[in-house]
Amino acid sequence: MSIIKNIIWFFIKLFPLGRKIFETRNSQTPVTFKYWWWQKVLGFNKAAYWPVHFTSRVSSPKNIYAGVDTCPGYMNNCYIQGLGKIYIGDYTQIAPGVGIISSNHDLYNSTIQVTGKVVIGKYCWLGMNSIILPDVELGDFTVVAAGSVVTKSFPEGHCVIGGVPARVIKQLDRSKCLPFKNDNEYNGYIPTHKFEAFRKKHLTV
């Protein structure tokens, strides 16, 4: 049985999509045929360069930098609003129902959008139904508790934040915050070694 399986994977790797599926299969946000079908054939979040669940919504993906193995909206019911700029570092994971907002309405004229910037570091974890508001910066290894609303920056990272509005509820031991890397690195559907060229051509971030 394992011989047959190896033969199947050999032929899958001959095709571009099959290769992506094979090389990301052990990652936290693997490329799958189902996600590709939702996006590239059925048109859900078609412009995003990373896998997105069909119940999530991503606006203005050209303004969004998604790091290695980081796919905002990969889980269901997320809202990723890129009218401003969004930068998300490598290996940051985003739970279901998360909102990341990079612009907001003007207080005195709701027809005007005031754009900002959201910066989220590497190896962060945004818990279920948490919301990140414009002009927030989160440092590496920041954990956002489920249901939190983050209204201000925590640039030092290495902490757990939670609440409405979010505050530091635990400092993490930096010696235990260990970075890791996948054997095959991808920024969404794009091999990482090709991503900078893609970024310069297609993104504004």
C-alpha cells in the first residue's frame, strides 16, 4: 500500500498545484484542493494569494503581507479588511471568527475612510473571535485571548493579552518561545523563494 501511495504522490508533485499540496501537507495552513477550488474556480476570495475559507472575507489583499505559513481567513468566519495596510509575520496563526481591521470611518463623516496600519509579528496566535483594530502593533510571540478587542499596541510581544480592551494578562518566558521552520516554506500558494518577486509586482506592502 505504501508503494502505491508513494507512486501517487510522485505524480501529484509533477503538477504545480499537486506540488504545493504535497509540500505544505504538514504545515499549519496546508494548501488543499478544496481551498483552491473554492477560490480559483468558484471565486470566493479569488484575489487572495493564500488559501482562504469560503465563509471568510478578505478585502484588498494587495495591501496585505502574509508571512510564511500564515493565512489570514484560513479558518472560518474571519474578516480581514485591508483598506489600509496589514503586515502579518511568519508562522502566525489565526483562529475562526477573527477580525483584522486596518481602516475605520471618520467620527464626523462616516462616508470618509480613515486608513491605518496593522502590524502583527511572527509566531503570534490570535484567538477565536478576537478583533485587531487599526494602528495596532503586536510583537513576536503575542497570544491574543479569545474574544479580545485589541485597541492599542503591544510591540514588545512575548505576552498573553486579553479583555475588552485588551491588556497584558501574562508575560511569557522568552527562553521558552522557540521559533521553528517548515521543511518547505510557502507564503500562501507561493514558494517563499519566489515571494519577493511576487510582492514587488503585485502588492503595495
